[in-house]
Amino acid sequence: MRRRLILLVEDEARIRFSLRRFFMNHGYEVQEADSVAAAVDAYRSARPDVVILDHCLPDGSSLDLLAALRAIDSTVPIVILTAHGSIDLAVRAIKEGAEQFFTKPVELPALLVVTERLIDNQRNRQAQLAGKSRGARQAVDPFLGESLAIGRLAEQARRVVASNNPILIQGETGTGKGLLAQWLHQNGPRADEAFLDLNCAGLTREFLETELFGHEKGAFTGALNAKPGLLEMAHRGTVFLDELGDMDLVVQAKLLKVLEDQRFRRLGAVRDRQVDVRLVAATHRDLGRLVEEQKFRGDLYYRISSIPLIMPALRERGRDVILLARSLLGRIAADVGRPGLSLSGEAERAIEGYAWRGNIRELRNVLERAALLSDQTVLGPSHLWDTRVAGSLAEARRERDLSLDEVERRHITLVLEAESGNVFNAGSILGLSRSALYKKIQKHRIPLPKQHD
């Protein structure tokens, strides 16, 4: 069952006991505070799902505390209880940011219903931050293909998807590391929570810190308001940090603290905040080598690399590239309003023979360009690349289809021509004795010049 924490702020011990026992019997965790000061401290560190707040406290009122709590984190719903209810007070409380207002003695079943609804609404808002509906989550498939490499990755990913441990995804640029990160979130225990991502490539230390950890009002020039960071917004969900190898060493140290202690501190703050997130990181760089070069923290590397997943390059996946091309073209055709677009057999053979240094991202870009610029329903090699590239791809395909005997025949012929038919010199270059070379010349029926050794 997911953790649900209530911060109960009430100065009367008898009422606190009654409310605590009622909510604990319904599966909630309850943290208590009996004053404004104690409530502020508990709110900073506990990260509650909802606050139930008595109006009259020894060192202030609920309206005083509302302003303080909203300045720390405006996303947590707050319910006010009071023995002196009035319409004016209720209106003021709602304006200050309270979600609900109850007059004592409160009916506990009604308070329970409201509390559950507020928590559900809050978690729905967090999930919307990721911009992912349930249907979109189910559509993500990073394992499309039949190659051994992608099958091995799928098996490894399914073994670790239910874990809450950090995961490191490695692979070349454009291989689909981000898709795999989404799949891990959407099929794991945090699927109903937020999935938020940040690409660390090229970001300054200051920008990374404020994006990850947030800042308090006045923390630096231009910080006119407090801002929650990515970690707060993804509380109980997943944070995906792409190109982690580019992260500044100072920020790496702070990230390690989050992984070890589940705590962090906003820029300009003096108190830690508690957070519960799963980290999925990705990089195209060799982090082990960066550790040796002292460009990446060894302790962070060992903390995140206990569960490594390797995204294979497209050139390592054989005919998977054809399945991917067909799938991508179908989606692209639907997006640009050209249903029925397909690839010719020649185009598919050219796609299979191409190096794809940019991997799936490059494949998608080539298909998008062809879909937008071509007026043909069936796309050929010339629609995917210009004539020169298409011709060289066709030649490369023909070369790849040669038998081993034909490759040997061509190579021996080239060496003999370069040595003007001198069998002794050609044999030295090929690493063959004269007799062995003569046997191969006879086997392949290679003609020799009239003047030869």
C-alpha cells in the first residue's frame, strides 16, 4: 500500500489522540505538532500528503501558519478545524490557500472522505506533470525487434523493473535510452506517480542546482519567489537524468546525498527536506573512465551502476532496423496526415545496409524528411537520401552480399595487379607461399599477365 502521511497540528492532546487513532486505523501515518513553530519544522522535513490544522494554536492562528506553509510548499492540501466557525473566517482561510474548512466537533467519516479525495487529487496533479496518460504509458515499447541484443535487454529490464534502486542506462546517442527510462517507470511500482526528466548536457552548475533542488525566495539575484525543484515535484515518482556524465561534480555530491539519505536542501534554505524518488540515469559516456580521470565521482558511480542496462546500437540489432522503420513510418504518416505510406523492398535493403551512426533518432529524422518532402506513397532509397548516398548504399549492399570466396578472389586479383603479376611479391603481401598462392589462383581461375614470376 502506498504511504499516506498526515501532519496533524492540534494543541489539545485529547483531540490529537482521537484523530491520530482514527486515521491510523484507516491506514494512514500521522505526524503530530502542537504549535505553529513545531508545525513549520515538521512540514519542512516530513513531506506530508495533507495537513489537518487547528485554527487556534498557542503561538498563532491557522491563518498565520497557512502563509508560512504555503511559502515552503504550496502543493500540499490543508484542512482547517475550528471550534469557532464563521463564514468570514472560512472565506479568509480559503483565500489564504486552505482546501477545506470544518467546524468542531467534526464528523470523522466526513473528514476521512475529504482527506482521501484531497490526496487523490494531489497525486493526479503530480502525474499530469509528466504529461503521460495511462494509455500513452502502455504504448511505450523500447524492445521492438527480434535480435538477441534487444531480447537480452528486455529480459534484464523486466528483472529490475519492480526495484526501487537507481538504474543506469548506457548506450550511444539516439538508441532510445529515454524510452527505456519511461518504460521502467510506467511498468514499475511508481507508475501512478510523476515521471520528470532533465537533460544535464551543457547545463551550468547553478542552473542544475536550482532545477534539481529548487530555491528559496532571495537565494540569489532574480529569485523573486520560492521555487520547488524537480526532486520535490517528482516526490514518490521517478526522476530521469539524461547525460548524467555531464553533471558538475558539486551537483553530483548533492545528488549522492539524496540517494543515500533521501534528503536535500533548496538553495538558500537552512533545513533539509525529505523526498522519496527513484533515480533512473542515462549517459553515452564511459563513466568508469571518467572516474579514473577524476571527472566523475566514484562513490556516485558505484551507487548508480549496481543495475546497469545497455541499449544496443542500431547496427548491432540486425533486421530490427526494418521493424523499427516500418513502425516509425506508420506513426509519422499518421502525424503528417499521409496514411498508407510504405517502404519499397529496395529502400528496406538500403536501410538495413546503412551504418546509422545516429541510431534510432537518425532513422526517425530520415523517415520524417521523406514523408514530408516526397509525394510518392511508396518510398524508395532516393526519397530517403540523395542520389549519391543512395548509390553508395546500393554498392555497399552488393559488397556485403558477396561470398567469402568472391571476396578472396577480388582481393588476390587486386594485389596481383598492384604487383604487376609478381607472384612472389604478392605472396609476401598476402602471407602465402608461392605454391599456396598458385593453388588459389588456379582455384579462382585468376588470369595472370604473360610476364610473371
